[in-house]
Amino acid sequence: MPPKPASEVTKEDKSPPAQRALSVRQPWAWLIVNGYKDIENRVWSTKVRERILIHAAAKSVTQDDYDEFLEVCRERRIKNPPDRKGFDLGGIVGSAEIVDCVEASRSYWFNGPYGFVLKGARTTPFKPLKGMLGLFRVE
């Protein structure tokens, strides 16, 4: 008896592939997904070059972070920043493509030691999700 064709033996998985996500504290996640922040600084490098989800960490925005954010918004002429309590926390807020990982950059946002160079950032509807360290898989 001849072997069965592969199409009869296995079923094709129609579910979308798992996507990677990176957890970023607010208000910096907001700056990324709204297209203002083109570098995300880390102490570790990555070879990943793909669109990733941006996860807003669950930690509330501190007053110090918010004051720094407002100063950045003034310097960068970013209009209508959210109120301190107006940030989504603890879930997916958007996506961006990692196109490079650099150890030096002229970007305003780079302070190293490694910078994930981001392009094509966009917001998405908020989706609650527990974050993890590093780049993590989201089903």
C-alpha cells in the first residue's frame, strides 16, 4: 500500500504564529507606539529583526518619570501628552519593528549600552497581558 500524502497525515496549523513582545515602562511605551521614541535601550543585545508587540508594564508612572516625560515632551514639541494616570498599564499597547541593535547612535533617545532601533511604530487597542523580562512569546 502506498504511503498517504502528507495532507492526509497532518493538519495544517491555521493559528497565527506566536509573536514576540517587549515590556516597557510607561510613559516610554507610549512614546514608542506613538512614533516619537525610535530607540529602546537595554543592557543586552538581540539578533531579533522583526515586528514585536510593545507591552506596557503594570507599574504605575512615578511622579519623577512623569516630570521627565513632560520635559521630553516640551523639548521634542510633543503635543497633548497623557495625564500621569492616563496611561494603559499591564498589557499590549502597540507594535514596532526592530530593524537593528546598536552600541552607538545619534538618536536623541540612545543612552546604551545597546539600543534596539525601532521603525513603523503603531498603537493597537489595549489588550491586558502579564509581562515578562526580555523578549517574550505571546500566543
